[in-house]
Amino acid sequence: MEKRLWTKDFTLVVIGQIISLFGNAAIRFVLPLYLLNQTGSSALYGTVTACAFVPAIVLSPVGGIVADRVNKRNIMVILDFSTAGLIAAFSLSEGSGNLVVMITVTLMLLYGIAGAYQPSVQASIPALVSQENILAANSVVNIVNSFSALLGPVLGGILYSLWGLKPVLYMCAGCFFLSAVMELFIRIPFAGQKTAGSMWKTVREDFAESIRFIRREEPVIGKALFAVCGINMFLSAMLVVGIPYIVTEVLPFEPDAAKRLCGYAEGALAAGGLAGGIGAGVFSGKLTMKKAGNLIVACAVWVFPMGITMALFSSGMINYMVMLACCFFIIACSTIFTVMIMSFVQAKTPGNLIGKVIAVMLTVSMCAQPLGNAMYGILFGICRGYEFAVVLFGGAVSLFIAVGAKKVFQKYTL
């Protein structure tokens, strides 16, 4: 395997990810926002976004198993073409049926495809770069993810506020189609594995093998997963549901301005991810698992200025700017933590288990997100006029979880 990081195949993967993730970020931002604008219901918004996560949770382990048994390039190509077709179909049928049902089904399919897609991308990294370049490669992938997530909501929000939903749909379908065409030229080393009999038996045995590896050989992975589940439920879900709701329905902005500002807020999240990805690469030599808990604590601490500002100031712009700054630092810290954990897993996991173990991690970490989305949708609806209390609640519970996780990671000596 070549020692340099930027091989032809890794470069094509990165470029394909830029295009694909850009489209993904835009469509997953605009569709729920469109639903929220049409209904004004935070409870419905939270419920729909919660439902969207369910297929991703179900299909992520399947995607990991398939990633270890099928050429990863083929998986990426097929799923990107499928996503382009799905968005095109929604564009053609939009307005001809029940809006809530159509958006819910479309989002569920989009998240399900993404859940099956990501294990293939993550599992391909050790096959494309040398061992010493794994952390750098993960930093690049996270930077790409964040850069695409930065531009996607911002450009999607601008297009949506100016011309409506259709241009965003056309743009996103084109992104996935172009990404699939580029991925046709990628070569990823692949060695087939024997199946254990029927599909369900294979899924069951592969999943069990991954769980055994996490529990017995690398238990720190399991401990990290418990922390991530808690943070996803009480912090990530609060940002996912709270930011669009607060910006468009609570702060005193005009509707069109609120749409654009909501896109900029999502961009701030992505900018934080971009900064975190760069930071993980720059400080890779100093990042150890023992210090990982500090990053989660920092994420929780940055929630409190948002809630305190909402309680003390009525100015929409003051609250908005504080929210942007806090979101930036929250995502920057969480991205560095994610890069550390993913690099550790890829370095410690045998090649025949990488896809499955990553899929288990993604599945378990996502399980808490739908519950959190639904919970915050209800809480924001109940606490109208006191949204700051919901934000402070999320920060307090997240800090409690983060302190416990910090104690666990401090015992890890590497």
C-alpha cells in the first residue's frame, strides 16, 4: 500500500463525498424546514425528524455487514444513484399528496440510505491509506463532511428563501448523480467472505461477532458509545430540533429572513465541524483517549450561554449570535472527539470486522437520537415562552453525562 495519503482512489472518494454530502446536507435541512414553515408545529417537526432516524438505525448494521462482503465502491455507486432517483421522484410528486406523509417517507428513505452508505465509506479508509495515515484520513473525511454541511444548508436556505423548494430538489438530485458517476472510477481492494448460510443468519452472527469484539477486546469502544448515546439524546437532539424552531418560530425575525438565518445557523454547526476536523489533523500527535472526556465536557458547557442569553435578553440578533458562537464550539469539540474514536476503532479492529464494528457503533449511537428529537419537539411545544428552560435542561443533563464519561476515559492509559 502506498505511504502517501492522497492516492488517486482516496482523492476520488474525498471528491465524491464532497458532492454527495453537500446534496445530503441541503436536502435534509430544507425538507424538515419546509414542513415546519408549512405547519408551525415543533411537535410534528420533532416527530418527523425522529421517524427519519429509524431506517438509519435499522439499515446501518446491514450496511456494515454488506460493506465487509461486497465491493464498497459498488455500494456507494448504487446508493448514490438511488438517492438521486428518490429526490427526483419526490420533486415530481410534490403537491399531489399528503405533505406530512410524503416528507416523512422521503426523509426516512434518505436517512436509511445514508445509514447503509456510511459504513462503506468508513470501512474503505483502512483499505485506501496506510496505517500511519488513518487519523489524517479521518480528519480529511470529517473536514469534507463539515465543509459540505456548511455549504449545503447555507446555499439550500438561500435558494429556498428566494425561489422555494423545487430548485433545492433539482440541485440535490444532480449532486448525487454526479457523485455516483465519479465513484465508478474508484478502485477499493476487496476480498470476499464466506456467508454463514441464510441472510438473516449471516446478519445475526456478524452482529454478534462485532458485539463480542467490542465487549471483550476493546471495551473502551463500548464505554464511548454509552457516552455518545447520552449526548446524542440530550444535546445533539436539542440542537437538531431547537435551532430551526427557535430561529424560525421564537426569535422576532421576518419569515424570509428567518429561513436564511436558519441556514446560516446550520452553517455555523458545519463550520465548527470543519474547525474540529482541521484541529484533529493539526494536533493528532497530542490527542489521546485519556483526554477524550474533556471534549465532551466542553460540548456540554457551551450549551449554557445559549439558555442564559435567551432568559436575559429579548433581542433576536443577540440571541442568534450567541447561539451561532456556542454551536460552533460545541460541534468543533464533538468533531475532534469523533475523529479520535473512529481512528482508534479503525486502527484496533481486524480488517474482516471493520465494516461491522463501525456499523454497530453508528447504529447504537443513533438509537438515542429519535427519542431525543421527539422529546424536544414535545418540550418546546409545552414550554412556549420558556424555551430557555428547555435549552438549560439539555445542557444540565449533558454535563452530568459528560463528567461521568470523563472519569471513564481518564482511566484509559493510551
